[in-house]
Amino acid sequence: MAWTGSGTDRFLRRQPAGEDRISTLPDDLLLLVLRRLDTRTALGTGVLSSRWASLPRELPALDFSVGDILPPRYHQMDPPPR
């Protein structure tokens, strides 16, 4: 079946494996996406590629919670003795 129609149809076609279409978006649009993520996930996107590495630094605000940063083993600690 051949594709016919408007330019929006191109988004429905399968892309070759390995093609990174998200990184071709402008930084402003990527930053809008990162603003909707929790801080830990937004910072973690920096390891995806060298292009993404600087994006979290451009976010206007990061909401840090100690529980978000500490590894899970710290959440299981017993309270200190009284």
C-alpha cells in the first residue's frame, strides 16, 4: 500500500533502525519536554548523547528532593536510635 496524502503522513512511516529523530528537534522544543520530567530523569537525559549533555543546564529551575537523589538503599534505613 502506497502512502498518499498530506505531509503529516510522513510521521506515520517507519524510520530505519538507529535513526534518532528526537535529537533533530530544536533545543527550545527539547527543553519544553525536559521541563515536564522529574529532576532525576531530566538530569539523566544528559547521558543519552553529547548533544543532550548541556540541555539540563539550560532548564530554568530544578526541584531537588533528597529522596530523588539518594540510591534506593538509603530509603530502607532504620531510623536512628533515641
